[in-house]
Amino acid sequence: MRKWLAAGVTVLLAAAFLLHLLFLSHPAPVTRGITLTARKFAYEPNIISVNKGDRLRITLTPEDVEHGFFLDGYNIESHARPGRVSTVDFEAGISGKFPFRCSVTCGAFHPYMMGWLKVGPNYPFIVSIWMVALLGWLTLAYALHRGGMLR
Ligand SMILES: [Cu+2]
């Protein structure tokens, strides 16, 4: 009887995990304003994580010399001189991991000036939460079993 209860809890946990994954893969789209600071030879932030369907407004803000922003996969390009900004608006409609690069030759390490746009639900985070929950449950089940509660 107790074993059935334990099996039931395990099945419920698994079902909740799947529902969580499905639910979070379709979060309500939001509008995100991101200030992208550019200086020789890096972006800040250099990883931008958003959910599919979000509307993005990226404000490119160069701090030293003219820099650009070219987003692979979306084919969006923009550039600006220091003291000015340039703004691109687009919808993150394609999920995946897309590199963005500087599109203005800005110095010796210009080819290494890049960052990443990650579009999609945050699977590693969801999975890590559930790994903790699963470990907790297994520990509890083991303790109950050792204590004779599940026999
Ligand atoms: Cu640059």
C-alpha cells in the first residue's frame, strides 16, 4: 500500500515536471528594453536571454569608437558613433542561439567582438529545479524505506 503511494507521488512529480516544461515553453511575450554597451572589444551584456515571441528594443551604446551590431540568423544590422545610440526593434520569433558581432571594423581584435542572443525557455533552470525536487523525494523515500515506513 505504501509502495503504491510512493509510486503515485513519483508519477505526480513526473507529470508536474512535464506540465512545467510545456507551460514555460509558451510564456506570455513581453517587451524588453536592452542597453547594449559596446567598447573595444566586447559587449555588455554579451549574453542576452529572452523568450521566443518577446519584443526586443536593443539600444546600441558605443563608448569609445564607432561600433556595430549584426545579429546572425535575424540579419539585423545597426551601428553608432560614441555619444550617440542606435536602436533596433524586432520580435524574437526564431528560437535558438544566435551570435551577434560588431559590424564596424573597430581595431585589432574587432573579429572577436561578439555576443550571443539566446531565444527560448530557460530549460537548464527548469531542469535544475526539478533535479533538486527529485533528489529530495528520493532521499525521503529512501529514509522512509529504511525506517520501515514503505515496506
Ligand atoms: Cu567594434
